[in-house]
Amino acid sequence: MDVAAGSGPSHRTSVTGRRDSCEHRGARLPAGCAEVLELVLLDHDLILGRNVLRELDKTLREKVKLPVTRSAEIVDFVSSEATQVVNKAEPANVNVDAADALVLGEALAGQAESFVTGDAALLRLAAVGALKIISPRQFWEVLRAGNG
């Protein structure tokens, strides 16, 4: 799941998790995803797009092998905790695949300050305009240093 966020009511963050995984209530989730999501929910405005929510649902069902009802519960919870859910946005004008451009476009439309992802292609961009693209580890380090 990708996340867009910011610190406190004035900081906005978008999150995405894709690669490695960890256990959470018996389900495998992207590494660091649960911890990052918890931090975002506590201290940031969570901004999500419909494409991220669809990707989360698909990952939970196909890769984590959760039943449809459990996947729907998780997606509903995550979307209910979001400060903003971007329903429609133009793809970002960057050199990435179409799905990633849509997700970045949602973060930009939501005016996110940070975009947290494990996607190597997106991390190589480092930023799109004022939107910083960082890994869950980098996000954690920024928070620990008191800069987020």
C-alpha cells in the first residue's frame, strides 16, 4: 500500500506498500507497512486514492490470500481513517508505468507532502515537484529525528 502523509494537521502523507512482507493478525502485510500506517494515523493526515485502495484490496486477496470479506473490512477501515480519499486525479507526468503515474497523481491531487512506498521505480524519482518520495525506513528515520 502506498501512503501520502504529512505531520500533524498541517502535514499530509500518502503511503504505499508492495514488496516484502510481515505478519499482522495472522496476515502477511508489506514490511513496515503496519508500523508506518500506525504512525501516519497517529500524527499525520492520511491521504489515499481509489487506485491505492483497489491495489490494497487486490494484494490482500491475491497475495495475502485473505477472504474477500476480511479484505473488504481492512480496506473499509483504512479508508475510514483517511483524512482524504482522492476519487479521481490526472496521472502524474513522470516516466513510470501508468498505474504508478495514477497513484502519484492521486497523492499530488491530495496535496500530500510525502509519498511513502517500497516501490523501487518510484523511490528512484525521489520527488515529483514538492512531493517527496521516500521508503518506509526513510519515513521512520525522519520521524525519529523529529523532522516529520
